[in-house]
Amino acid sequence: MKQVHPTTPEELARVHKALKRKFQDKKLIFGSGSVPAKVVVVSEMPGPDEERESKPLTGHNEKLLNQVLKSVGIDRKKVYITNVVKYSPQPGKMPSPKEIKSYLPFLKEEIKTINPQVVITLGNIALNGIGLRQPLDNIHGKTFNFGSFELLPTYHPSHALKNPEIKAVMQTDLAKIKEILKRVPKPE
């Protein structure tokens, strides 16, 4: 069910406060971008660069995502980007399923607060973190109805930077956003 009132920065701040209370010992990197937004991008977790800049996605990954969004006609300034896990784990360490699960209620609340029409997941951790336990290779570019939004999984930009074929796949996957925005009812 879509919210009938516009999202406010105060509502998002409430979600962030709850996160800070639960994870007091971590340096949390919150989502950023347009509030409200028709499109939310969920990445995996911040790395050292994201932690340094206090942004959910930075550097070459952010640049590639911005290029792909632009190429499919999506204005990056109207997109909200966040991560499943809100802190940078130790270098080379992946978050455990338990850690990912501990952030899920906050991610769900964050998405509900932003009230998007489309949520794009970048990579397997983001896909699993949002609650869809399927191999990304099998379902990328397909849409799934999650009640209040459509889910569109694709690859993480870091994977596309290593493999030009994946960049083309990512572009094809994300080209579906415009069509989804046309067919999914607009928030009231």
C-alpha cells in the first residue's frame, strides 16, 4: 500500500536515529539522494572510499552507475542510493548472513519512507539483503512485484568495471526502468 503523504527528510531522520541506536559501535553510512524518489538503488555495503566520503557509493562505481542511469534516461539527481549493510566491514571481509539480516528491518523502513516505484539492487548481497534469495545470474533484468514497488535486480558496478560484457547487461537491465515507471501507479 502506497503512503498517501509525501516523504519528508524528518521521516528519514527517524529511520537513521533508530539505526544509530541499534549499531552504536559502527560508523554508519546512510543513503543519500532525492527524497522522495521514484527510483531507489540498493547497493551492498560501503567500502573504505565510501566510508571516507560518507556516501553509499563513490568513485568508479558511482561514475559507472551514473553513466548507465543517464544512458537509460534517468536523472541521477532524482534517485536515492543506499546500502543493505550501512557500515564498511574490514577490508576483504564480507558481511555474514546474520549481519545482513540485522539491517533488513531498517532497509525496509528506509525504502518504505522513500516510497519509490522501482528499487534496483546492485549485486548478490543487495538482492539477498532485500529478501530475494535467487542467484543474480538467473534473474537479473527481471522485475518482481514487492507490493509497494517493483524490484529490478542487476549487477554491481564493480563487476561491470571488470567485465565490459556485464556493463552492457547492466545497461539492458536498467533500460527497463522507464517502462516500469510508466506502468506502475504513481504514488499519491
